[in-house]
Amino acid sequence: MKVCVFGTRGFPGIQGGVEKHCEYLYPNMPSDIKFDVCRRKSFVTDNTTYPNITFTDIKNTSKRGFEAAFHSFASAIHAIKTKPDVVHIHNIGPGMAAPLLKLFGKKVVLTYHSANYEHEKWSGPEKLILKFCEHIALKYSDKIIFVNRNQMGKYSAKIQAKSTYIPNGVNKPYKTDKTDFLDELGLESGKYILAVGRITPEKGFDTLIKAFNESDFYDSYKLVIAGGVEFEDSYKKQLDSLIGNDNVVFAGYVFGEKLAQLYTNARLYVISSYNEGFPLVMLEAMSYGLEILASDISATHLIALDKNSYFEKGNFTELAQKINETINTNCCKPSYDLSDYDWNKIALRTTEIYKQLLK
């Protein structure tokens, strides 16, 4: 079986939830399935090879708002030429290319990661375009995978009949004894709060910084935000304006050993998002046994936390109180049941989708 994949910037080592999803999923797929992953050339920095995966690196425009559309149609044309058995598209924006693929008789699987039009960073017209892309993607895809079962429940019986809920997964934690990256950032083990994610408005890092500023641990702890900035320079400047001392650390985009050091030694993990599909970073924090505070949105309830672990999204005063309560209580190192979020299981379920489509 040959499968062409697009809708991701690529992997390995490229920032983004969809990118991490693909990086963990496809190397775990059965070896008799051959994948052709279309990457956006300007993002590629790591040329690691995989036995069952080839990469097609396509030049992309850097113009915000056109990058995904340009890459999607270029990838669709590539798929038409190379004649795979299945085309697997990730997310609703790239799903706009589904009608073109169907015109040429291609079998199309769509993975719906998140309702992008809910993100604050998009303007009104851009949100309308994304909603139209969603309509087209859902209509013309043969099979749909939702990583968020609550999102799947919003659509018609016709859409749900060809849809399956398959959540994100998580790898086993890579716990490390090294602390050289912590030393580089001026961090002390157990004395910082961690958040991981791309620096975009929907992640709610402004709420987190305001809460940290109001907390009792403003001077004695540090807040570490691990994520890179791409197009949202103005939002990063907004975050910088909220910082009152040197105890807020932007670590940049990190992965591998450096990210493992941050997870292993954090006292508390906070997910302050306004919108999420299925927060992969929340699973990662759980795998490291971290206590978690999460904004009260549907995505953070996909794996239920204790009711005291939630705060109203955007409510930095409540979050500050939760931070105080959690850190003032002896760390309990919770244990989470993550057995349903094994990438091997998820790979097998995805394989079944392909097989159903080709029967």
C-alpha cells in the first residue's frame, strides 16, 4: 500500500501539534505501508531517514495565510502524479484540496485536528475561509479521523457515519539525569512552572504570565514557556510587555534531550489554551507524572483531571490561586492511565481505516 501525506509542515524536529502527531504516528505504522510525506522545504532542518517513509520537500511561500494553501495544492498535484492508493490529509485548511483529488479518483482520508477558525489570530474573512475549507474537507473526504470526540459530535449523521475517533498518543517519557540545559536557562530542579507550545494567542500564555505575576511564587519560582515564534511577533511583544522581572523564561522551541530535562524537573505544568484539538503536550506532561492545571475547555476534558485542576479559561486570578494551592501542597506525583494513548495502538487503528477504504 502506498500513502501520500500532506497538511503537515513535516518532521522530524519541526514545531507544531500536527507535526508531532505525524512524527510519532508514521514511523510506528506497519512496514508494508510505504509513505510519501510532503514537507514544506523551508521548515526542514533534519534529514533523518525512516525505513517506510520517503520525503518530498516542496518549496513554499512564506506569506502568512497562503503558505498552507500553496503547499496543499502543490502536494495534491504531486499525489495525482505519483498515484498512491490513499491520500492522507491533516487538518481542514489543507482539506480544501480534497475535491481535486476526488476528481482524479483518489481515496482521501482526513484527520481533523482542530477547528482552526476558532483561533483568535485569524481575521474575520480568514475565519470564513477556514469554515468553507472545513465544509469542503468534510464533504469530499472518504474517511475522517477526529482526534477530539467532542468535535466529531458536532456534525451531521452523514459526516459521523464516515468518521472515527482516534486520539493523539504519547511516547514513553525520556527521563534524564542531565541538567545542563536547566543550568543554561538558570533553572533549579523543582522550582519552576512549565508550559509548552507555539507562541500564538490561542495558547493563552498572556493569561499564564498574568497569573504568575499575581501568584505568591512570583519571586521564588520561575515560569518557563518552551515554544517558538513564527508569524505572531506582535503577540510575543505583548507577552514581553507583561513581564515584571527576570523570572519568566522563554526557552524557544526545544525537543529531545532539552525538552526531556524541562519535563523531568518541572514542579507544575500549566495548559492555559483558549482552543485546542487534542493537546499532545498535556499527554506528555502526564507521562512525566507532573501535576497539571488546565483551562476548562472541552479538549482538556478528553482525559479527565481532578476537578480542582481546572480553571476558567482566561481567568488569570483563578489560575494564580490554583498555582498557590498546588505548590503549597506537597507534590503528589500523580499517576495517569495512558494505556489508550499508545502510538502503536493508534497506528493499527489508522491502518484499519486505510484497509476499509480500499476494500
